[in-house]
Amino acid sequence: MLKTYRFLTTLLILVLLGGFTFRFGHGLDVGDKAKDFRLLSASGKTVSLSTMSDVKGAIIIFTCNHCPFSQAYEDRIIALHKKYAPEGYPVIAINPNDASKVPDDSYENMQKRAQEKSFPFEYLYDESQETAKAYGASRTPHVFLLTKKNNKFYVAYIGGIDNNTDEPENVTKKYVEEAVDELIAGKPVTTSFTKAIGCSIKWKQN
């Protein structure tokens, strides 16, 4: 009984400190076929994987407006799109947060943010949170790099963008760039999984 109490106490502390992340189901693993989605963009368009016929893959990034980690990476996310969209790997950003908990992440504020930052990529609103659940996203930002084979998308990398949120000039590992470069070169992805560091997704209450 005492051991059980200690375990539950330790688990609660880890959860409160962010050491554990609970997800709705397991989500996707590297190598899995990606789940399609149909989501409204801040640009007013509806976007889905099935309509992306002229790409080699996609850099799916679950992100948002309010999170300091997401804000720190905004310029790098823009740079990723500008560098890799011409190579067939555009960024598709998805906001999964419950706007009733975080009003800054409402669709209207997504539109404002996209205009303020001149986002060159589609910024989608996962209002139902079903896409985030299907992928297994837990943080913002959280990357799911997809590659296209035989007109189907598969997960090639899951994790963070790089290894230094606060100091872009001191980044020593550009996980997403390295993974995309390997895919473009026809090579297997060397580092296919890293831990996503960021704000927890704000889930709806059942």
C-alpha cells in the first residue's frame, strides 16, 4: 500500500512538472501511414493531404499563437517553408488548442497572427482536436515530417525543430532540416525521433 502511494505521488509530481505527457491514444509512429485531415486555414482555404498532389512530403507542425516556445520558433518555421517548399516539402502549421481555454489561439487571432507575420505557409485550425489526437501531438511546437510514397504519406520524423529554442544562433542540431535533406537525397532519416519541447496542448474538457 505504501509503495503504491509513493508511486502515485511521484507520478503526480512528474505530471505537474511536465515530465510525463498524456496523449489521446498512442498516435502515429515513424513509418506509419499519416492520417489525412480536412481543416480550415487562416487564409480561408480548406486544406487536406489528399489534395496535395504536387508535393514530395510535408512538414506538419502543431503550433499556436500564445505559446512562448511557438513564438520563439516562428521565424525558423517561416524559414523552413521558404527553404523546403520549393523542394516539395512545404510547412503545414496546425493550431490544436482549445480557444475557450486560450482565447489568443482562436481562429480570428490565428488570422491576425498570420497577417502580422506574413506566414507563407498554411496555418490550420484543428478546432475538434481530432487531428492532434490522431497524430499523437502533445506539445507546441511538435513536428511530424511526412514523406510521400505511391501517393500516400508516411511519417519519417517526429519531434522538435532543433536543439536550442532560445538561441537560434547556438543551434547545433537542426533535426528537421537534417531529416528533410536526407529524404531529398534519397537516404533514410538518421535521427527519426526526438523529444518535442514546448507548451502542453490545451485539450477540451469532456
